[in-house]
Amino acid sequence: MDNTKLEEKILEILKNGAKTSEEIRNELIQENIDFTQLQFREVLAKMVREGKVKKIPSYERKKFLFSI
């Protein structure tokens, strides 16, 4: 899958609320989306840098949450 379509799918998933990167990745896997782990991390990081996605620390869960 190309990066543009992966970005669209990530945004679609995050419309339902903030999620960790693992939760996003698991939803993509459930939808049978074909991507590599490296591609997923690069696309998510690019979206954070561009301001499309917010990266918020969750101290209770000890993880970062991603939201729109």
C-alpha cells in the first residue's frame, strides 16, 4: 500500500478517538491492509511533523496517544 492511502486509513481510524500506535496498527491489520512496520512508523511520524496528527503523552497508560 502506498503512503497516501495508509495516511487516509490512519486518519479514518483516529476519527473514532485517540489511540496508541499499537491500537492503530492492530486495526489496520484487522482490515487486511498491507504495510510494513517501518512504513507505518514513518508515515505516523510524518503525520505528526506535518501537524495532521497530535502526539499526546498518556501518563496513566505510559504510552503516547495519537489523535486528530
